[in-house]
Amino acid sequence: MTDLATRARTLLDLHTAPEILVLTNVWDVVSAQVVAATDGVRALATASHGIASTFGYEDGENIPLDLHLDMVGRITAAVDLPVSMDMEAGYGDAGETARRAMEKGVVGGNLEDQMRPLDDAVAAVEAVVRAGRDAGVDFVLNARTDAVIRARQGADRGELVAEVVRRGQAFLEAGAPVVFVPGLVAREEIEAVVEGLGRGRLTLISVPGASLPAREMQELGVARVSTGPFTQRVALTALQDAVVEMVGGGVLPPGTRALN
């Protein structure tokens, strides 16, 4: 576990550095290798949606955990950077899933609360933290609250921000170093959550056409920004556009690079 512990400490340090940590989510070995070989990339994160889609499953723990972990293990073995896994909601046993992920070389992970009762969500966070401690690894848990993305239409935004802060504070107290809030894109709401949790505690996802640039998130005190399923969609968009061009009698993009 020595190398695993070193990678975990590196990943944790990246979350507390002055510069925002940009994590491009990957879904298979070749996507991981291409991202890892890119200048400026310091760590990787997997995307459950992307991995599930690769095997023909819907997201939401529909892909068998063994198959999910097998792909994650192939990714960690193919790169020399710290890897964080999207563990979804923990597959029924968040601590055991984290333990198995560490056996595959993972040193951090997302864990969804799915807006379960707060005591239950905190217990899951504690189980993951305990699994890391038992393994001698500072597992970098990115404790996710779905308060924003599961909110009813027309919900009071101030109340939503207050609920994010309430849950986030509980997760931090339980040992998670950072809190992930998908769906949070408005500058004033990001500022309010950073104020409630502290600088360097909030992580976000970059949503095409909606999110602030990473450099502006950094100025607001955000610790990390990831790309979720959107990087796979970028790749698939490029693929479909190339197919349309070829079927229409054209050629493949002239700037295509041999990346594999």
C-alpha cells in the first residue's frame, strides 16, 4: 500500500494547492492514456456514466460492480497518476466498495448522497473514510450532495444553498476533505457555498454552455473541477461529425492525430 498511500497524499495535496485541480473524466484505458499524456494533467478521475455507457448500461449502478471495478483497475494500471473513481452511491456498501477500489489502485472517489436522510449519508461517508484509514491510505473522498440536481422545479435557491452547506458541513465533519455539488453553476451561489464550507472545500463539474471558466472558479475558492460524462460526449460528438462528413462525400478531419 506504500505507493497507494503516496498517490493518495499527492491527490490530497492537489486539492489543497492554490491552483484549481482540473480533472478530466475518463472511461477506458485509451482515454486515460491520452489524458494522462497531456501537459498539465496531474491526476485522473473516472466517470461512472462513461464506463457504464461503454458496456451498454445506463448510469446509476446498473453496471455490475465487478465489471465497473475491472475497468477502473485497467485504467489505474495503465497510468502513473493518481486516479479517483466515481463510486456512484457506493453499491449498497460504500466502505466495502472503497476498499475494493483501493485494491484496484484507486486513491479517491465520488460518493453520492442521493438526498438520503443526512444521518445515513454521513454514515456512508464515515465508512469510506474508515476504509481508507484501515488501509493506511488518505483516501480523497469527494462527498457529493445531490441537493441541487434533485431539487424540484421552482425551488427556492436560497434554501437549496442552505441545504448544500448543511450537508456539506456534515460530510466535512465526518472526514471528507471536499464536497461535490453537481448543478451548481451560478457565481453568487458558488460564492455562498464557498463561504459556508470554506475555500478549497468545494468541487464542481464543468457543464458545457453553463459553467464558469476554471480560472474564475479558482478565484472564487473552488478546489477542483471535473468534466463528468461531458468529455465522452465531446469524443462522441467528434466521431459523429466525422461520420457525417464521410457519409456526405467528404474526408476525415485533416488535423486528426495518432494518439493511440
